[in-house]
Amino acid sequence: MVALSVVVQGCGSGMKVSRAELVSVTSGFSGTFAVQPARSQHKHGPVPDLFRVLELPTTGTDTVNLSVDRQGRITLNFMDGMSRRTEQFTGRFSKRGYVEIFTHKDIKEVPPAFPIIHGSRQVNRIRLTLTNDGSLVIDNKWENTANIFLMAGGGSGRSQYFFRPVR
């Protein structure tokens, strides 16, 4: 009996930003940022705006106000047509100075820790931090993989986006 195993793995390549260029996001932070990224490391397709990165419906607005409270909850305030909208995400502060949120975190493994029979992972992790010049950096890492016995497939990737502050 011959077993065929196929594994497709995407390459992750983020921009190199030195620690000296980054500033920690602290509780009580608030800022207004452009919706379109000033620069990005995005390999496939058109570069998404801030709403697409956070998996929200795109609106016609050019700016968004982002604030972080003591518990790491991220609040976005923006105009959607003639009305003001608010979106919230539950996040957590890391020791490295960023706020981390998961828009998807669905992991199934049979048996746990070593999924030889069946496993699937759909994870979308977003980390937010700031640069010295006040730009918002969003690091988006995703993974969508599955396996049944020795057959596996899927992909993963990483993109970084830099959003300029609006004064």
C-alpha cells in the first residue's frame, strides 16, 4: 500500500521593522488613521484597506478613529454614509507591546496535540502596534489547513500594513 502525502505551505514574509522603530500600544490609546495603507507587504491580489484587513464591510470613509481600553478591547469609530458606526474587537496586550486579536481561531485535532486521524485549523491573528512617527502597523497572519490521515493541504501567509495618522 502506498500513501500519498501532500503538504502545501505558504511562505510568510513580513517587513523587517526594528524594535527601535516601534512604540508599544498602551491602554487608553486613541488615534485617527487613514483607511488606505501608506505601504504594505502583501503578495496576492489588490492591497486591502483597513476594513478588509479586519474583515469588516468596506465603507466610503477615508479615516477611522481607533482606541484601546484597559482590557485590550479595540474600538473603531467611523462614518458610514450619514451615520456614525462603532465596531469592537476583544483583544489582549502582549509583553512585547502590541495588542493581539483573533478574527478566527477554529482548531480541531483528533487526537489532540498530534492530529493523525483528522485536523483542521482556520486561524486569523492580527497584531497592532505603532511606529515612532505614529503610524499604525497591522501584522496579519493567517493559516487555513486540514488533514485526514496522511493527506494534508492548505496554506498560510503573513502581511503587514502601515496606516498613516491623520492630524
